[in-house]
Amino acid sequence: MDPGDGTAPLDESFTETVDFCGRTYQKYALTNGVFFAPIDEDEIARLELMHSVLSRVFDDRLIFPPVGSPRRILDCGCGAGDWAVDAAGRFPDCEVLGIDASPHMVPEDPPSNLEVQIDDLNGRFTFPSDHFDVVHSQMMAGGIHANRWRSYVRDIFRVLNPGGWCQMVEIYFNAQSDNGTLQRGELSYDLLKPP
């Protein structure tokens, strides 16, 4: 562990993968219910497309709150890093930190002001208080456990500078069946475990 920045060497359990139906998944994410989608090239392309669609829907605005020149931005659940890369490019004097549970989709050639760290956002934040000007959390509904949301939001507000902004972008996910046979609590990550 580096006492200066609170980081530790990558836990090898984050690098283990599982192949299922021709797709590659992160074993840690499935086992811990962190991320249900694959981590392969097709998923990276899907995330890139989703970023492009959202950029178009949002008129190419990365940050909605009135933030002029942020010094530090935290991108929670950065995935393939599209939003973080764009933020680092748009604010070259800003330190952008992306956090994701998967080391498999980290951008290969990130801008010099972008750092990506691997961590499970279901654990408490280790960042100092009053540290970031903007915290961006997008499409995390499937990755943050239901019992973690309150403390996740508290952690976000704790690490924001006074006057800083949290920007959350989510889609309402409601798994249901037309005939009513899917009951609450029946969805399981066990469906994606190999036989």
C-alpha cells in the first residue's frame, strides 16, 4: 500500500475471467454481484456506442452543473473510460480519476491527466474528504448493491469539495415478466455461472 495516495497493488482476484456462451465475464464481478455484463471487445464497443448516444442526447455536455474549471474529477464506474477520457480532454488542467471493478476495459492510451484505479465501489471510499470538484456516477444501478446506495451517496458527498457537484445519470431498470411469473428476488447472478 502506498501511504501517500491510499492505493495498493492490484488484487489478482480482479483479473480472473469466466467464459460463458462465447462471452468473457469478470469472475469477481459475477461472484460479488458487481457487474452483470461481459468485459470483452463487444462490451467495450457497446459502452462506446452508449457513450456516443448519451453525448448526443445531452448535446455533448459532459458536466451539467455550472463547473468552470474543475481541478479534480472522480468518475465512478468508468467502465471502458469513454466519459473519463472525454472529461480529461475537455479539461486538460484537471486530474481525472476513473474507478472501476474491471481492469479488463481500461483505455490503452489514456490522456496524461487521467488515472484509472481498480476497486469495488460497494466498499467505502478511501479518498480524503473535500477532494473532488465533480463526482460523476453513470449507469451504476446494476453495480451498486441495494443496501450500499445510501452510504455510496454519503461517500460521494463526503469527498466533494464544498461547492462541488455530484452528477448522476441512471436508467430505471425494472425486470418483469408479461405473465407475472417472475417474482421479486428471483433474478440471480447464478444464471451466468458456467455449468
